[in-house]
Amino acid sequence: MKDKCIMTLLLFLSFGMEGIGFAQVLSNNGAVGNITSGTVISNVIDVDNTIGTIGNSGTITMSGNLTNSDIFNGSGLINLTGNLTNNGTFSGNSISFNGATNILGSTYSSLNDATIAASSSLVGFSGNMNIAGNFSNDGTFTHNSGTLTFNGSTAQTIGGTTRTDFNNITLSNSTGVSLLSDERLINTLTINAGTFTTTGFNFTLLSSAAGTASIAPMTNVSADFAGNIIMERFAPESLIPDDWRFLGSAVSGATIADWTDNFATSGFTGATCGPADCALNGCYATCNYPSIYTYDETIGGVFDMGYVAAGNVTDALAAGKGFWVYLGPTPVTFDVPGPPNKFTQPLSVTYTNTGSPADDGWNLVSNPYPSAIDWDDANWTKTNMNDAIYIYNSYTGTYAYHCPLDSSPINGNGGSQYIASQQSFWVIANGVGTPVLKAEELVKASAQNPTFFKIGSSPNVSHYPMTFNDFSVPPNTNNTPYRLKLTATGNGYDDEIFIHFKQGAANNFDSKYDMRKLTHPNSNVQNFSSVMNNTLDLAVNGLPPLTADVNIPLRLTVPVSGIYKISRDSILMFPKSYCLFLEDLATGNMMDLRSTISYSFSIADTTKAPRFILRICDSLTSLGVHENKDLFLVNVFSDHGEVFLVFNLPQVTNVKISIYNMMGQKILSLNEMPLQKEKVLLPLYASSGIYIAVAEMPTGVISRKVMFPER
């Protein structure tokens, strides 16, 4: 009690004496105590400010813990060996951490200078901690998933003899922060105001299987970055032995030489591998051919002719330029040093009319920023460009794709609107006029969730992430009305296509609602597409709202002959009145996709023409009133147990009629006959039940679901 009374008395009188030494707990239970400048309080075990205010402008040296539950402020120095627990307001003091300290409590602390002494350790606050002065680490700093915010009013520094791994750094000081030593970043650098300067030191943005560091959008006019970064990119192992990736650079001034110290290269001057190195020293089989390509849209001919091999290790990794790079199947972390690309970034795109629209307009560009970007952000300039993007997924050998479609995007093969840093991707100039593609700081994605593909996952699932996916990719479950996802599965791979009906879409190609099919570069993967006008293969086929029967050819080309499967969504997002049939032209089978989710079949690798027809009609009513206008052309009529097709065609037309059971098997075929306004008896004497009548005409195909009564 004597010691406690002395301390309380001193707090009430304020500390004005220098060199006072204590060996007890400094506690405050309601007083207002001021430790004046020049006052030194040493040999204190613990400081406990339960209620009241302690203002420290002197020096407190303690061997225990500091706990604050009310107000602890001032401009003094605290030499702390134990923990700092703050459940109130703690601000202004500089702290020298001289032991093993954890920053705990329910609220953040604001410090002036933070210094970690040699052989000492600091475990940071799990939230935000403000620093108005300098940060110096000569010991060990553990970030604890927290954020250090530099918010002083004079120039600040980050230094020390130990390289620090920061989780998040935020700069909110218009006079800026400068590095005095090499540092590394795990998550995000946010510059709200001021310049973050790294000149003369290495500032590494780390990348691992857990995620990749980034620089957030710099939107304040005073926000800037000066100096270099080392931008890492972790590429996980691939499930495909001959693994190629689509890469780019987030810094300016880098060359292919900056990649060659991270992975093997070949086929150009200065490459690390030559013919004598095959299968040695990580060269794999790349020793006999170029391992890095760019793409030149202006080269005529078929699509593949646009690839241009690297010529020299000195070739520039230009901002926004895409590269096709052989990395091999093993995990690798590569990096590029240089000033980070920032502010407005134009991406070079062209359109060259070579007379082959399917091969024209393809441009391989890359994310120019040290951050993931959002393709759907409004701050892009996209002039005479299609809305779609394609990213090669090395796990599956397929192109993941994304089509914005206003507020209801389509993501195929694991696609997403988010593009990881140093990831290249395909865009298409549409040929309407001079194409322009330009990014601004605000296209950077603001909220990263660093979730990567799990290596142990099965290759043939429908929710792959992209090559470098720093965002979670949910299972690709279609829940949008009037939209159908079909998946072709076989040989260990999947390929997805979409059919959707939307106001504004047209029967001809529209870059807003349709996506061209980009053939997968992996020769082991099947290619599945819908076919428009018998010539154009589509990954996404947008059609106007259904007012008539629609018959969509589907093409499937396979790498090897065998058993494959076409399946639809588990939940069908069409009205119950719609009919949906998949016709196999090779076998004559017609599958009712309302009652059957998938259809398995054998297909040869020589099949090139569309083998399937997807038939969609807007009414399943077999006998009675129909809303589809085409039903006035072909209708169903029953009379005394007999079933007829009634034709009301504008002119004489050759018609071939076929009947299918609900298993998709053709059970009746009538010879082609000229019809206009006739009634045709369906001579079916099989079991009663529901069947499909199909009338094929030069102008199209009309299908009707009919019910044969018991006889």
C-alpha cells in the first residue's frame, strides 16, 4: 500500500523530477498524471492505466508490460520489454521495443517512432497501427496480418538492419515515406497521400501459393510511387507436362534476361538452354525450339501464324504486352525489377483485315499493373473492342473466358472478370474502326482474396481458376434465367459453352452478347462450340427472346476417339413451358434435356462437322393452345385417338417427318413430301405415351411434343 500511495501522489502532483527510479508497478486509477520532458522513470516493472490519463513527455523504462484502458498520450519515449495492451486511446509516444513484445488489445495504437532493438522481437497488432514518425527494425518483426499506417506530418522513413516482411502498408502523409533499407511486402501497399520512395533499395512484392502482393489504386493527385520494385509471381505446378503460360510484366524497363535467372529458356540469343542441354538442368525439352513468343495481329493468314519467337535475351518486356512462355510443370517463382507501371496505361491493339474474320483482331495483351485488375470496371477505355476476354488455364489446357453482359456476366471454364498481375490475356478488336484499349489506376481490383487452385483437385471440374488467380472462383453454377451451360467431358478434360436469350441480342454475331470460340492450345483437349450461320464457332451464343423454335448446331472436335459426354446444368434455368432437345445427327438419337442431364456417346477424332443440334421451343403443350407463332405453321391435332400434324405453310415446302421416343431413339421416319396446308397422320402404333415429332424443312426444323393415347 505504501508504494501505491506514493505513485498515486506523484501522478496527482505531476512528474517534474529527473532521474527518479522505481521498482514497482506504475498504476493509475483515476488521476491525471503528466510526466514532463526530461523526467526519467526507470526500473518500472509494469504500467497499468486503468482509469484516467497519463501524459508522457519524458522517458519510461520498464521491464514488464504496459496496459492502457483509458488515455495514454504524450511525446515521450517508452523503453518496453513486455507486451503493449491497448483498450483505450494510446497515441504520440515513441517506443523502443527491447524484449519480446506483443501488441494486444481491442483498439489500435498510434506511435511516433517505432524501434525494434537488436535481438528483440515485436509481434504487431492484428489490425491497424499508426506511425507518425519512423520505423526501424534491428530485430524481428512479425506482422500478425496487420497494417502499418504512416500518417505523420513530416517526412518518414522505414529502415533498420533487418529486412522486414510487412503485411499491409498504408501511406497517408503528404510529405511521404522513404526506405532506408531493403524491405518486402506480403499483401498490399496503399498510397492515400504522398510519395512512397524506394530509390536505392529493393522493395519486393512477394508472391507465393498463398497470394501475391500488390500496389492499390493511387487516386489522390498527391499519391505516387518513386523508385523500383521487384515484382514476384508464383506459378504453381501444372497438371499438364508440356506446360505453357501467358505472362506479362508489371514494371517498365525489364527484359527477357530478367526471366532467365528464374526459369529455363531456349531458342534465342542468350537463352539458358541449347540442344546439348535437353532434359538437363531444368531445360526439359525446350532446348530444340523457342520457349518465348509474342503475338503480332498484323501478320496475315490463320490465327497461329501470328506467333513471333523471341529473338534475343535483350528483348523488352513492354508494359501491357503479352508473352507465351514455356515454364514446365514444376512450381516456379519468377521476378522482374524496375519502376512499377502506374497511372494511365495504353495497351497496344490492332485490327488487320486479312479476309478471314475468324482470324483477325486477336491481340495478346497483359495486365500492366502490380495488382490484379477488374475487366468490368468502368475506368477502361474500350473503343472498337469486343467485350470478351480469354485467359489460358494451364491446369486444364483450356481457355477460361469472361463475357460481362452488363450485370449478369458469363464465366466459362473458370473464367473471371479479375486478371492477376503479370497475367496476359486475349482481347479482340472488332474491325469497326481504330481500336483503343487503355487502363487507369481505378481498374485495379480493390479487394483481393488470394485463393489459388488446389493441386490435388480433379482436372475435369467446371470451376477452375485462371493461371494466376488471386481471387476466389466459385463453382460455375448457372443461376441466370434463360441461360444454358453445356459441358463436353472426355479424355480427362472439360469444355464449356453457353446459350442465352437476352433482350438486345440478335441472331447474327454481336460482340456484346456473343463470344467467339478460341481453340485451346493444348492438343489433348476437346473443343466444343455452337455454330452460327454455319461458319462462326462460338463459346457464348446470345439470341433474342424466344419467339420461334431455335435449332443450334453444336460442333465437338476431339483429340482422340472415344466416349465423351455432353451435360447441362443441374438446375435448368428455362421456364417449364420450354422444350429442350439434343439431337445426335450421327445416331439419330434425340435426348430430352429436361428429363436427362447428360448424354454419352462415341465420337471419332476425324469428326469435323457439327454433329449435334440443340433444339429449343417455347411450349411443351402437346394438345391445346400454343403461344409459339411457329405453331401456327405446324400444330398437333387429335381426332378419335388418331394424332396428326397440321401444316399451315405459306407455300409448298418439302418436309421430312420423324418421330422419337423419350429416350431420344428415332422410331418412325416418313418419306419427304411436299406440304403446304395438309394434315398428316402419324402412323405410330407403339405404346401410348409422350413422343417427339420433328418436321425438317429447308427453312428450319420444328419439333412438337405429342401424346399418343391408349388404343
